[in-house]
Amino acid sequence: MIEEKTINSKNDVHFIKIDMFTAPIIIVKGRKGYVMCGYLNTQTAEKLGDAAGLVRGVKDLETMLDATIEENTTKGRSLGLEKGRKVREIIDLL
């Protein structure tokens, strides 16, 4: 199952959840960047030039919003997706 919902219409930020076999893939994506779960990786996002942050241990929207950034890309840092910041604090930056 794929779930998608707008969580900030002003900045066009969306929550996307794809159910896999043992854990979901979760992304919060805005116009400028995104935060991804541990299923994905910052090395690829860096190579692609994306503004991205990575969190781990998330299973739904609430755990994603309460998670803290553990890794980021160069453009992610420039956007303000700094390690240790909660996702809910950086929604407006995306």
C-alpha cells in the first residue's frame, strides 16, 4: 500500500509511505528537499545533488516528525537539515 498526504500546503510538503515487507519506506518531501528513512541513503542523494536528510527507526508520520536528522547531504546542510534537528522543526525549510 502507498499512502500520501499533504502536511504543509503552504510549502507543498508531502508525507509518502510505501509499505514493504518488514518496514516501510517513508519520505517527507518539499519543493527544495526531503527527509528519508534508513531504507534510502545519503551517498546516492549526495551524488545526485539533492538536499536531503536521513532519519532512522520511523514507521509513520508521527514517528517521522519526532525523529532527528542523523545524516545529511551538503545541500541538505545548506538548507538547514542539520544533524540533531527534529523533522517537525525543519518542515518549513523543505
